[in-house]
Amino acid sequence: MSTIADTTRNGIDTEQLFGTLDLIKEQPELARFQFRATNRWLGGAHNRSTIKDFYAAGGEDTSRGEEFEIDAGEPAILLGTDTGPNPAEYLLPALAACLTTTLVYVAAARGVHLTEVESTLEGDMDVQGALGLSDEVRNGFERIRVSFRVAGDAPEEKLREVVERAQARSAVFDMVSHGVPVEVGLVTD
Amino acid sequence: MSTIADTTRNGIDTEQLFGTLDLIKEQPELARFQFRATNRWLGGAHNRSTIKDFYAAGGEDTSRGEEFEIDAGEPAILLGTDTGPNPAEYLLPALAACLTTTLVYVAAARGVHLTEVESTLEGDMDVQGALGLSDEVRNGFERIRVSFRVAGDAPEEKLREVVERAQARSAVFDMVSHGVPVEVGLVTD
């Protein structure tokens, strides 16, 4: 077995993972991160977000070579031209990705080799809320269902533990489940 | 003035917009929508969501020609290789896109011609929560700040009203501010 085979599990370098955890335990001030996005309206239902730099571990992180572009749109029935997923749909990949990554890292830390992680997500919405037609109906999804299929070299009970731990530690699961204070400011000049 | 110039405002066909609102007022059961995503782990911090079909207005909507693919990843400091924005970052474009689209539709409905809508978003996170190092620190962002720059053919007061109405009706702003019940299921066979 090579060194890489020894320390890498599920594609995660567990030596680096445990090293990061130890470092933050010693210097909790390194745990302050800030993530950012900018968005520009391109006409109609089309707008584009860009993501690149962020603050991490005591300084600006400029390791990313190029920015990510995220185009949003609406389907025809919601008056768009499918220039991208619609904004509410984007919440589902954010949630799926976060639960999946958390699950993969937790499994790596706990010695579970995963072979497959798939999920399907559904969000139910009564659009009377967002369209301003009812004050009785909320604007967002009433509920979100996530169904995972996970396979790996551990008994079902262990895989269940890993999925439960992922829910207990996922950043987006926390935010979508419990909400976050959002401040909105406006400049008009 | 052509007919298109008369009914299209901010790239939105307002005749179609008011027609949609009238139709749903008459038949509120058409307001039931369901949005969906599937996600697959591709190794390490890399996973990919796909979005295509959805349920809308009494039936499956198959109008989209092709599916959207959304790749997530992590930067090096979080043990990834930048295969995409990280999951928490994806919450920011979801929020920016929803506030922007809602704002643009509200402006179209209220007769405001917009010339510019831009926003910057910041989310502050203490990663001790998501990394499992502290039970005192939440996993997600502590707060999100959104700063809009909006320009159009209306006085500042009217533009402020439009931005306030967008917050009052945005699906993702509602979900991120107030939370949504999320059910997670697991299949291991």
C-alpha cells in the first residue's frame, strides 16, 4: 500500500483533514470564514452570479484561478426562457451538495469507504405565495424531501450513523432547516 | 410603438404575467408546483446535481429541452480541488437570483422600467460548527448581508418599494430567512 492509499479515503486526504481539525482546535480564530457572491441582472428572468474569492483562516483566500458563473432563469410557464434553473430550484443542489459532502467527509473520518452516494430532492410549492395572490400561503417550499442512496464497506447501521451525522453538521441543512438572519440594503444612485 | 414594446417591460411579457395571475386566481389548484433535483457523488468534495423536469399547473412540465448540471466542490483549504462553488456558497446565488427575479417581475407589474440590478452577498461562517468542533457554534452562516444597486425610471422611493416587495414575496428569501421542514430518507441496498 502506498502512502496515498493509506491516508486518502473517499477522495479525501484524511491526514490533511485531521491536521486541519487539530489546527482549528488550537487556534479557533482560524475558523472565521466569509463566502461571497455577486449577481447581475441580464434581462427578464435571466441573471448571473459570480463566485471566486473568500476569507478563510485569517486572510483572503485567492487560491482559485477563475471565477464560477451561475446562471438563473425561469421556465416558460413562469415567463422565462430557461436561461438556467430557477432560483428556488437552486436551493435543492445547494442542500444536496452540502449533505453529500458532509456525509463523504464524515465517512472518511470514521473509516467508511463509500462506493456510491446519490440523492433525489423534491420541493413542494404553492406559487400563490410568491406570485402575491395569497397571504395565507408561504412563498417558499412547504417542505423538502431528500432521499439518499448510499453504498459502502460498512453495515447499514454504520451508514445510517454517517447520514445522521451529516444532517447534524451540514451547513446548508442547518440554514435551510432553521433559517438565517438576512439583511438587505439598497443603493439607488 | 409596437405591441411588443407595449406589453414587454424589463424583458417580461406583462400581458402574459397578468394573464397567469388571473388564471391562478380563478383556479388556485393550478398553483401547485414541485421542483426537483438529483445529485451524484463523483469522489472527494465533487458532486453534481441535475435539474430538468418539474410539476406545474396541473401536470408534468416537459418544456425544457435539456437538463442543467450543477457541479459543487470545495477549495483547497477545505480539502477539495475547486470542482465548483462549495455548497454553502451556492445558497448565495439562489438567494440573489430569487430576490432579483422577484424584484424584476414586481417592477414590470408596477410599471417601473429597470436599467440595472446588481447585488453583492456575504455570508459569515465559523467553521467550528460544520467541522464538528463545537456545539456552541451553528453549522451554517450566522448572517447573510445582501446589498442591491438598482436603477430605473422611477424615483428612489418607488425603487425602495419594489425592493421591499421583492423581499416580501421571494421564495428563497422566505426559505433562507424562516427555514423549511426537510425530511431525509436513506436507502442502503
